[in-house]
Amino acid sequence: MEKYNVFDCTILELDRHHSDRKGNLTVVENGVTLPFDVKRVYYLYDVPGGASRGAHAHINLSQLIVAASGSFKVTLDDGNCKRSFFLNRPYQGLYVKPGMWRELDDFSSGAVCMVLASDIYDEDDYIRDYDDFLKYRNI
């Protein structure tokens, strides 16, 4: 399996449709907008001030992380390098490739973090211990 680094992960601009009278619409479509098909969608909200989420990696799962409302920071770690992204636009998503340790923090009040995932939930795909992650990355 290919091991990606933090520079393989990037912000994707999502399709936006504007309406002067009725707000905006962003479209996400399998096979068109994303480099993977979405099999699971979940979202985080009401994250208490000062709290962080994530603190794990996935072996096979790809994700698109979107600030549907508000803002937060995502820090990716490939074992050698860390890279942080500040998400605050509902028409942008962070494409996270497999094998990245991720931590989400600095949630604004009312922030909603929507995650589009390439597969259904599978506990065996998680690496939840950072030392195990470094071993997986051969570091």
C-alpha cells in the first residue's frame, strides 16, 4: 500500500451555485467532485471550547473534511511532518488521504464539521495510539 505524506492532502474547491435571492448551494457528487465515492457521512457539532477531536489515523479510509458552519483547524501528521489547515468555508474541503494522523481543534462557537468518508465504519481501519501509528509508518 502506498504511504502518502501531508503534502498529498489538499484543499478541494467544491462546486458553488450562487443565487442573489436564495443563498448559495454547494454540490458534492461521487465520481465528479471527489476522488472517491462517499459511503458514509457524519458531522461533529457542539464541540466544547478548548476541546479537540480526532487523534487517530485510518489505514485505508479517505475523507473530505468540510467546515459546514463556523471554523476549526485540522492538523495532519505523516510521522515526519505536520501540516495545519484552517477550515472556514462550506465550499472548500480538506481531502485527507489514508495513513494520516489527524487532530481537529480551535472550533468556533457553532462550528459544524462534516466528514464524507470513502467507506463505512470499520474499527479495524483505525490507529488510535500515536506510537502504533509511528510503527505503521515505519518511523
